[in-house]
Amino acid sequence: MNAARRARSADAAPCPCGGRPAGAPFEACCGRYLGHFDDAPAPDAEALMRSRYSAFARQDAAYLRATWHPSTRPAQLALETGTHWLGLQVRAHRLLDDTRAEVEFVARSRVGGGPATRLHERSRFVRENTQGAWRWFYVDGDFL
């Protein structure tokens, strides 16, 4: 299968985040934000967190950096090759005010043939007006 056909197939496949609504294809879910950060920002912190999970699953470091708040963004972002993302469970999405929110989630992954691991985190997000549009950014998180 050529690269263009593989890309179309991946866009029609269920979204890595599990879909919003459940089972939605990537292009109708997180795909509308990945690669379109400048003109289609995620509408809320949960959508941004889900799209960032999908970006990890698709090895999209550019999107991860673009959606990471400049105050905490690492200078370099090296994604571990061979990581297979197994699933995402959003446990809570809490809007603190118009510009701050938290999302608690559990993400499961496996590196190579190793054991599955789980990341349970409460992430903090801020909403700022940048480039003439309001955008959510990942700030940091606490492991739970």
C-alpha cells in the first residue's frame, strides 16, 4: 500500500483517543486539530488532551510542541519509537474558570514487546488569546 493510501486509511480508522463521540474516525475527532493548530484549535481542555494523546500515538511532535505552553515546553521533544498506545480513559474534566482547566486521565502504552504501562495524570491547561484566537495549552501535570 502506498503512503497516501496508508494515510487515508489511518484518517478513516477509529481515533486513537477512543473517539468523541465514541468510535469516531480520526479525521472527524482529533484529526481536525492535528495539523490544523493555526486555524482549528481544540475547543476545550479535554479535546486538547485527547488530541495530544492522539499526537503521541501518531508520533506528531510538532503538534505536541505547538500545544505545550511556552512557560513549560521542553526545548527538545524526543518521542520514544516503538511505543504502542493502547487506550485512553478520561476520568474527569474540570473547568476552573474561563482560562484554566484540569483533566484527569489514564493512558496505557507498551514499548516494543515489553509489559503494558499506565500513566495516570491530572493535567493542567490554560486558555490564552494568541495569534488572534483563543487556544488551550497543556501546562503540566501531577502523576496520580
